[in-house]
Amino acid sequence: MAKFTGNKGKKIAGFSTASMGDIVFILLFFFMVTTTMRESDVKVTTNVPKATEVTKLERKDLTVYINIGTPIPSEQARYGTDTRICLGDAIKTVDDIGKFIAAYREGLDEKDQPYMTTALKVDKDTKMGVVSDVKEELRRSSALRIMYNALKAE
Amino acid sequence: MAKRKKGMPELNGAGMSDISFLLLCFFLMTSSMDESMGINRILPQIPDENLPPPENKVKPHNVLSVLVDGQDRLSVNSRIVDIKDLKAVAKEFIANPANDPTKSSKKEVTEDIPNIPGIVKPVMATEAVISLQNARSTSFDVYLRVQNELTAAYSELRDEASKERFGRKFSELNEVQRDFIGKKIYAQRISESPPKDTRKRRN
């Protein structure tokens, strides 16, 4: 097979890695655009239910998250396995919600404050009693726009 | 100073990919991709204690009372209903195509009707109110499924109405048309009362 043995003496052309940086940069920009910064370490696991009528959150920057679920394994020694409320990165009680919401609202622009939304990320095995308490507390702190987080069901 | 013979020395681009890989890894670690999706609701305001409570003007036949009890059983107007049928029951109640007197009545809208093609007078709006009640031991999963079915009932009715009047889906309407369908004809009125034993404010 002279066709293939013919170039035995030649060197294989070196392969240029100059464009690799460009490719990785494109990847980098993709991730920077599509993802958001994780705002806090959530200390509870929330396995949200599925729903078909879900809508996207309009303004992520005006959203405050309240997570309700069972504490993560590393926190179970302290808080047990009962349903707990996680505000920001700490496990708190219902009574702390008012302060938490007020603090978040303070940090917002005045014209954005009425559009503040509270996203309730609630584990599907949670009993409604806890959720009702949280909702009552939100009403008291006049954070009336809420969203129940859910996964889009196919 | 010695003059350079060449123009610019060539820049070595090999390290660039390493730097951007590092950056990429940083962003991968610190960011999350989960999109927040969910069901939106507006909570009712706390009534002012100094004002007298508003008179209850809703007529009993306009209220669809949905109850989820502590064992996650669903009943609609004191009849046990399967959750799969809830959407159909709610749609039937809100739209009331047969004008059944035991279901919600309609009221003619007179004020603020936008002058846009597709609207024929008289415009009839539903007066239905859905009253949702749950127990403290209802699971959130079932509660959200009920909320989901009720939302689905309203959005299907809105879609039907907008197809009939404007020939498009509700989500494709412009703002005036959407307000007309969503706030006048099929205004979503889901009223929730907290479970009876919800903790009262401690002073």
C-alpha cells in the first residue's frame, strides 16, 4: 500500500491549541449568562412537588426565598428531622420571618418594593400547618405576593 | 535604546485556556442553574381591626367550596371528588354553560369595557368564588395539586374565551385583551381561609 507508506518520513503536523482558549471562553460566557449565583447555603432539603400550571419567576432580583423542609444530614444532630424553616442560610422559626422580610425589603429600591415576591420552596411531604403559619406571618409583614415553587410536570 | 527589528513579539496563547478554565470552574461551582418556577398567588391583606368587617356580599350559589381534609381527602361542596375530576368540576361551575341556578351566576359588565374588535355586548362576567380550605395536617403535595387544578381550570376557560373572541390563546393576547379576559370575564377569585387552629398573633 504505497499510498499510505509514502509519507512515513514526514512529521505529523503539530496541532495548535491557540483556539482552545477561545472555545473555553465561549463556554465560560454561556455559563455566566445562563446561571445565577447561588445566594446562600440552604440548610434544609426541599423536594418540591410537580405541577403543570407553573409560570416563570419574573424578577429574580426581587425574590426572597423561604425554604421549608427537613434539615440536611449535617444539621440533623442539632435540629432533628422535623420540618424546619430556613431563612437565608440559617434555620429559624416562624417568628423570625417578619424581621427577615423587613430586612430584605429595606435593601430593595423603593419603587421595586411593591413587586417583591416571596418564593416558598416547600418540600412536598410538609404538612400544611407550617405553611399556613408562614403565610399568616407573611400577611402580617404585608409580603402578599407569593409563589409556591414547583417543578414543571411533563 | 535598541530598535526592535521585528514589530511585536508573538503572544503565547497557551496559558489563556488555563486561565479561562479556572474561571469556568469557578462559575460552575458558585452558580446554580435551577430555574425558579411555580404557582403565583396573592395573599389577602390583614383586615384593619378599627374598621368594621366588610359585609359578605357573595351569594351562596356563587361559592364553590373546596375542602382538603387532614387525610388528604378532597371534597367539593360537601361531595367527595377525585382530584382528577376537580378541574372539570371547577370549569363546569365557573363557566356554567347550562345556566344552572345552583352554580355560579354571571353579571353583565358595564364599566371600562375596552373598545377593541372581538368584544360583543353584553359582556357577561362570572361571579364565581372558589373557597379553598385545608387542615393543618394536609400535605403540601396535595394542596399544591389542588391549587394547580384550580389554576388549570381558570387558564383553560381563559384560553377558550380568548380563542372565541380574539382567535388566539390567552398567552398571546395583548395587554388590553388580556386584562379584559383575565380581570373582567374570568377573574380568578380563590379565597383561602387559614385552618381553624392556625396560631393567632401573640402580643
